[in-house]
Amino acid sequence: MITRMGESQTTRLNQVFGAVSDPTRRAILGRLGRSPARITDIAKDFPISLNSVSKHLQVLERAGLVRREIRGREHVCALNVQPLREATAWMDDVRSFWETRLDALERHVVAARRPR
């Protein structure tokens, strides 16, 4: 399959899939999907240290999935869905490609089974 994605888009997609590959990070995204939250409030939802939650958030930030706003001493994180939309669009393209190929294979197999 030939890809039309540039190197930076590929890197971004790799970061997004890497970030969402971890169940804790997916849960953090789910939490932020409800509303923005302070890091300390996010950490209350998980049986891991505040430092561990911060590290997970850094991975999500590098992937562009989370935006952090500093308000005085508080760090408030919010979900950024755009990278997920880009990943979904890529998956839709791949699915469309393979559905077309599999449909063609099915037609070939059905035609080959017909008596002549």
C-alpha cells in the first residue's frame, strides 16, 4: 500500500498510537473527555503516584492529545481531539483500501467456483 502521508504526519500518528496503547493513558483521555482537570484531580482517579500520572500526561502532550494550561501553581489539562480525528481518518483510509481488496478477492473466489 502506498501512503500519502509525510514524515511529520507519520511521526504524529506513531505518537498518537503509542500514547493510546497504554490503558492508563486511555483512561486519562476518557477522564479529560468529560471536562478539563487539574493534574492533582486526575491523579485521584488512579492507584498510581502523582509523578506517574504526570509522566503519562507528558506522553499524551507530546502526541498532541492533551493541552496543559498553567494557572498560577495549578496545571489544568484538557483533551485535544484533533490528533484522534487524524488517526481515525488514517484508519478509515486503510479500512477502505482493504475492503476494496477483500471485495475483489471475494469476487474472484466466487467466479472461480462457478461451474463452466
